[in-house]
Amino acid sequence: MRSILELVPTSESTAAAPTAPPGTEYRALTEACGLLERSERGKLALIGPGAVAFLNGQVTNEIAALRPGEGCYAAFLTHKGKMLGDLRVLAVGEPGADAPLELLLDTERVALQALFDKIRRFKVGFELELSKRTLESSLFSLIGPGADSILERAVAEEPSLPVTEHAHRLTRIAGRTVRLIRTAQPAGVDVLCDAPDGATVQGALIEAGAQPVSEAAAEIVRVEYGRPRYGVDLDDTVIPQEAGLNERAVSFTKGCYVGQETVARLYYRGKPNRHLRGLRLSAPVASGAELRLGERTVGHVGSAVVSPELGPIALALVRREAEPGEIVSVGAQDATAEIAALPFVRA
């Protein structure tokens, strides 16, 4: 199955940078700093005094506590607790202020329309405006242990880089205003800027030593860290706990939100029927291949890659009877997989 990003045209505001051979790209991502252009991700802004209260009632994580410069990861769900998508929320405003002026939302492009429709449908009665930012913004990911060193060379002023995951701040690169956003697993920093400034900012990051890498190389590292991707590993049949997202994306102390009853009931009283697991494969396989434990289908392959360090590996949502250490057969091919706990590698 093709990657979701292959189905979406990349923003024309940023010229594609040449990339190195796969082995070199992987080493950049794991030993130095790779640069991945991700402007196609869906981006929205909620502006107005009602934005925080509104979004807090729509997504799984705590939004009301965010202050300018902070952020969080969350999911938005159906009323039955199934995922419509996941998103990053950034609180934007004056440093030190009690409340943000706006919320920036960043999601997989495949989930963007559902998020947009949900906001537009339920924002009635709240004092807020919904603004599209996908084509207006460029986004670059600096991935790898050398990301901070690259920014120390590229940022015009004395850099004060965000430390905790999702923390962010404004600065300037090559005379252009950018927002730096801390990422984790794999570690790095995202760089968000206006689309007309994308090519200039990208060039400055390359000049500072960042190595352009392909989506395929970055996917290898993502799978090694066991991070599922909506539209590939997750869809609208998945409850966050099945995907191992409770710790990262769900608050169990906030007020009500859409889908909360199902999520809370499963957390406090039940056991998920499926779990996100790793697969250590005997041979490369295609995404979507059926997994069988004996005669029973227990899941399907999600993201599948060939790691230079680990060989063929994949992510999959599998039934709970397929525990780590079990061997399953894969599709119609003469391939097997060992079920593995995640992540494959640790930070």
C-alpha cells in the first residue's frame, strides 16, 4: 500500500531538495541530522476567546491548561470513542500570558477534512474563527541528535531552543520568522514558517549542515520507535488505548469531551481486544498483509520497512492473544513474523 503522503501533492512553495542514498539518509537521521520537508501536513488555526474552551471539549487531551509556548498531542474521536485522527496542538500568544491568542492544529493530511468538518459543525455558540493554514505554511522536520547544533548555526539570534516535547518559540532564520517546535522519539525540532519563506529557510538549514532525506528513510526511523501513523497504522476503527496512545494523548482528569465515555470505560473497567505491536519479519512484506495465529486472523500489517539495523520490521494492531514472542504467518507469502513489544529502539 502506498504511503498516504504519496497520494497528496506537496506544496509548490518549496522546491524539493536532492536526497542522498538510503544508507546515508538513515545515518543522518540516527547519527547526525536529517531534514524532511512535510509541508503537506494539514494545518488549521482557531482564533478567539472561545477557542480553548471549544477544543477542550472536542479532543482527548487537556487543552485548558496550555499556556503560550506550550503544546500537546491529542486525538479527536467519534461519539463511540473511535479515532477520526490525531493532532498536535500549539498554544500561541504573548510569552507569560495566562491564555493563548490562538491554537495552531497540525494533523495528517488524510485526517484534515474530518477535523475541519468537526470544528465547523460544533463551533456554533463559541466565539472563535477557523482559519486554514495548510497551503499558507511550510513545515520542515530536523530529525536526529544533531538537530540542535544545526539550529545553533542557522538561527540569527542567540538560540534559546524549546526543551520539552511540543514546546515552541518564534525566532528568525535567514531573515525569515520561523516557529521552532520540539519533537521526541525520534528527537528533533520542527520548523514552521510562511510558505513564501519555505525555500529560503530550507536552504539555510541545508547550509548549516542538515542532510535532506526522503520520506521513506524517515519512515524507517518512525517504525523503529514504534510511533503509529494515522491513515497507515490507525483508522476510524481504533480506540486510543488499542494504539498505546493513552499516556501521550489522553487526559483522565479533564472535563467531558467527545468519545470520553468509551475511552474511560475501557481504561477503568475493560481490556482492549487489540494492541499495537511490532513485527520482526522473516522477509519484507507489503502493508495490509494478513496476520494469522494458527487458523485465526489476528491482524494486518501496517507500516512495513526494512531497517538497516533491524532488518524487515513492521507495526500492526493485533488481537491480544498474539502476545510478544508468538510467531504468526504473514499473508499468502512464505513469511513469518515474531510479535514484539514496542519500541524496537529506545531513546
